[in-house]
Amino acid sequence: MSSSTVDIKYRCLHPSCCVNCREGLITVEAELFDRLIAESAEKDVIKSPKGACRLGFRQPYKIIKVERQEAPADAAPIQPYVTSPTKADEGPIALLMAEHRDILKLLSVIEEHLRIRDIDALWVSTVDLENALNLHSGRKEEDVVLPILSEILPFGDGLGAIVKEEHREIVSLLHAFRAAMQDGDINDGIIRSMIVSLKSHIRKEDYEFFSLVEGRIDEETKHRLLAGMAEAEAAFVKAVPGDRAIKTDAQKAAATRRGAYYDEMMDVRSLAKADTGCCH
Ligand SMILES: [Fe+2]
Ligand SMILES: [Fe+2]
């Protein structure tokens, strides 16, 4: 079990690094960081942990800054993840990227709960993620950031539409996964799709969308963004997990629809099988 994590601000020293994760932040378990340092010949250069380099190699990473974060003794272990290539340490974009890091930590917790097949823990960890997404993606990005950016950026509307579409997809998958848990199922297909979509969305925002807008917003806009986000945060009311076994009428109706859809799908499959005589 984990007791602390380390945020490493790094620069990739590979001479022909051709991807835009050349600089960034990577978060790893403290134990892994200590191991990387121990196996390194220079104290400020480590070999990137598995999964960090987008090209798939272990590259030399020059350490710019290291920050240890204490985690509760019973916190789930995390997978290394890279994000936040922002140059700024503060401001609205840095804040949004920092929230991406928090969301990735919540994903790590969900991945750990999936690994140990703990449905009750998943019931709680997925509502934590849902709350984080509703506040970050819905209240802050969609209600505050995207309208302001589409005012000031010529391409803001198009980017905003893509971002919103991805939010819809991620949240629908999360809802479908939670609904299946109410029927007693841990649906790996749905949750894995959600995890992949969310990681790719965060990467897209960090490395493409936010990096693109960061240099284009003036001080006044930064203040408007920060004020709007602070207001959204203050007004946000978190949902509680509730009892997994208790369904509202709407949830019962949705479960019936899912059951009917599944039966229909199985009927179509068996008909198709009967038609072709295929044995698979
Ligand atoms: Fe985001
Ligand atoms: Fe987003």
C-alpha cells in the first residue's frame, strides 16, 4: 500500500524526442522514484519509468523539480502518469492541468479497485470520479472556460464542440458502469473504455488544447477565468455514493431497458447463427 507519491518536473534528454511530452510532470510512487534514483549514475537524471515515454522507450529524464506528496496510509498504489506540460506554475491553465492530475489519481484508485474486484470500493471511487468530472469538466470547462475561449479565439467554437462531445462520451460510460454495478456487475469493457477515453481526453487537453491557448490569453482573461472557476467551485455540491442496492424508479426503468436490449441483442445473434450455420 502506498504512503507517498512524487511529482517530477522533467525534461526528456533524448536528442531526437519528437513528441510534445518533451517536458512535463510525471507522478510516481515514492518507492519507484527512490528506485529510479538509486539505479541512476547522475543524481538529477533518471530513466523514465515504463509507460511515460509516448514512443515506448525508457528515456533519460533530467529532473527539474521534485515534490513529494503524502498520501493516506491506506491509499491505493498509483500507476506512473505524465501530464501538465505547462510552463506556468499558476494561473487558470495550470490550475486546470493540476485538476487533471487529481483526476488521474482518482483513475489510479479505480484501477486498483478493479484489480482487487471490490465492487463496494468501486461504487465509492467512481462517484468520487463523477464528482470531480462534474465540477472540472462540466462546471468549470464547459460553463466557464469554453465560453470565454470561444469569445477570444477564432477556433474556440470548434475546439469547444470536440471537448464537450468527449465529456458526454466519458460521463455516459461512467454512468453505464455504475448502473451495471447496481445489477451486481463489474463491467470491465465499459470501465476500460471510459479509462482509455478519459486519459486520451486529458492528454489532448494538456498537450494540444490548453498548450495552444496558454500563450494567447491576456491578464484580464486570466482573471475572468480564475474568478469564474472559483465561483463554480464554491457553488458545487458533491453527490454521495448512496446505497448501491437501492434503485430509484428511473434507475429501475433503465435497468429494465438494458435487460430488454441485451435479450434483443442475444436474439439477433442467435438468429444470425441459425442463418449461417456458423458454430462460433
Ligand atoms: Fe479537463
Ligand atoms: Fe475536458
